[in-house]
Amino acid sequence: MRADPPDPGKLLPIAVPPSRRVSLVWSATGLSAIATAMNDRLTLRRPDDWHLHLRDGAMLAGVLPETARHFARAIIMPNLVPPVVTAADAEAYRDRIVAALPAGARFEPLMTLYLTETTDPADVRRAAANAIVRAVKLYPAGATTNSASGVRDLTRVLPVLETMAEIGLPLCVHGEVTDSEVDIFDREAVFLDRVLAPLRDSLPDLRVVMEHVTTGEGIAYVRGEPAATMGATITAHHLIIDRNHILVGGIKPHYYCLPVAKRAIHRAALIDAATSGDPRFFLGTDSAPHTDALKEAACGCAGCFTATNALSCLAEVFDRAGSLDRLEGFASLHGPAFYRLPANEETVTLVRGAPVAYPPKIDTGDGPVTLFDPGFPLHWHVEESTSR
Ligand code: NCD
Ligand code: ZN
């Protein structure tokens, strides 16, 4: 049976990515497409970054403005040398970050403690009660940059974890085993079985964030857990690169980070999770600056620097997935909900237009830091920040 043509002038939305969405108008001459300018603008509550490395000193001063320009808050990783271990360390580091902010910037650092086998549960309890820290970070010893002071034996930190479960303070985990016999591409999946699942069985009330999840196995695990106690951050760069980007045609040190990017099939699982609207998944850029001298070396440091273009990268990924309507959830709503904080009242507006020209590097007092290159043009740029 043939459907009657709709009333003249009636708008028929069609299922295409919102930025390219057109409205079809039935007129005397048939269907015609009218592009709606609104679809090239996207206003979101101001995003937060739930996993960020800011470093210290000259590097901090160089990279902080890049994050503060677009993000309202960030969970600040504690892997300095020496690490941020006590509440007093976190307070002092927070003060250094605030002092390094550009004049007029409104940015709130949310501090974390680096869990060690000598961390004092009473210190953690006090720091959480005073809102000095918002999470504790578990680095398996040796897993990544500056993780030598990390945990070797989880039973030794059980009193701290029990305290955190009691007070609702999230544990952010770097989810990779470090055993030398485990292939680097399998270290996340093995961590789920050997460490995360047993930990959650023994402390089901502990609120855990699987940081920078990179595998389909990680996504499936998180999806199977309650949203009240299990979340995961996803970086912008893991939505864009797979391991071919690092290795094919010559080694690309600026794509090397930890956990290392996996096969394309895993990247597809990450995109699916990020764009699904599932509140367990939220943005943590893991923007991790290292100078070019340290990246472009015989033994190059792990970390991608994305603070400057993370939002443009994300908008492009969500646009291509036809899910721009879910970007606000991922970048601005799910993270605060997990951390039991209000969403930001301010907004940012992304505008689609000619490709944005980001500088290939930023200068810091420590030396140049190369910005993540997504390998495709970025059409969405961040226009403005306004009150809502
Ligand atoms: C981070 C860094 O450089 O501090 N590097 C990285 O590759 N992501 C550490 C980390 O988060 O693993
Ligand atoms: Zn990190």
C-alpha cells in the first residue's frame, strides 16, 4: 500500500548524522532538502576531563591553559616524581596548579592520591572529608610512566580500599598487569580476570573507574557491572587510532601511549561504548605531555598530548558515528554523575566549518610538546563559553 504524501510543508526528519541532517519539505514540486544551519552548531554543558596529566613546574605552566580553555574541571593524575601520596601533597599540588592558571581562567583541579603500600587510610579519609581529594589512583608497580611506587600486592592496601568503599571514594585503576610474560596487547584483558574481577568480588561496594579502557573485553566487563559502582574513562585518541597507526610505515612515537592502542576491532568497541549513551562511560583524555626530546628517542615515553584538540577530535568521532546528540552525555554529564558532582552550568558551543588549524606543537618551558594528530581534518571548533 502506498502512503499518502504528507501535508505540504510538513517536516520529515531523516536518520542521518545530526550535523548533516536536513529537513525534507513536501512542496508542489516534490521533496526538497533544506539544510538547517542549527545542525552545524552544538551547545553542550562545559565538559570535564576525568583523567588528565598536568605535570609540574614549566610543563604545568605550558599545558594547563590548553585544558583550562575548554574544560571546567579535571581529575588530576598524581604520577609526579615523587608521586602525590598524602593529602598534604595533594593540597600543595592543587595550589601549584591554581597558581599556574592563566588570569581569568575558571578551572577546578580535582585531586587524586597515588596509592602506595604505605598509604594511611586515616589520611585518605580526612582528605576525602575535606574534598581535597576526589579519587585514589591504583598503578600496578611498573605499569606506566612514573609508576615505580605503585602497588605490588593488593592485600597490602586492603585497609585503604575498605575505607574508600565505606566513604564512597572512587578508585581509579590503571588496568594492566605488569608481568613480563604477558604480551603488552593482552595486559588489559588479563588484568580484568586476575585483578579487577577478584577485587570487585571481595569489595563490591568499592566504586571503581577503569581508566583509559582500550579493549572490547574491558568494555564488556564494565557493561556487565552496576553503573553505581563501575565506570570507565575513554580517551579521544583511543577512539581514533589503532595499533596500525603506531607501527605501519615506520614507528610513530607520538601515537605511543599506555595502555597501547589495540586492533581496530577494539577501537570499534570503544566508539560503540562512548557513543551509546551508557552512563558508565565518560571522557578522560589521558592527555599526557612529554617533550619531543623524550618522545622521539630510542626509548620513547608513553603518552599522547590531546588537551588542545580533544573536543574537536571527539566531535568529529561522534559526528561520523551519527551520535552528536550523545556527546554531551559522554563529555559533560556521565562523569559528574559518577563522581557525585553537579554538571557544569556553563556551556561550550561547537561549530562545524572549515577544518580547524591547530598548531602542531605547543611550546613549554621544558621544550616543545607535539599535539596529537588525528590524521584527518577537524571540522568542529569550540566557539565560546557562556552561562546557561
Ligand atoms: C601517562 C603519563 O605519561 O603519565 N602515559 C600514558 O601513556 N598514558 C601515564 C598513564 O596514564 O599511563
Ligand atoms: Zn594517564
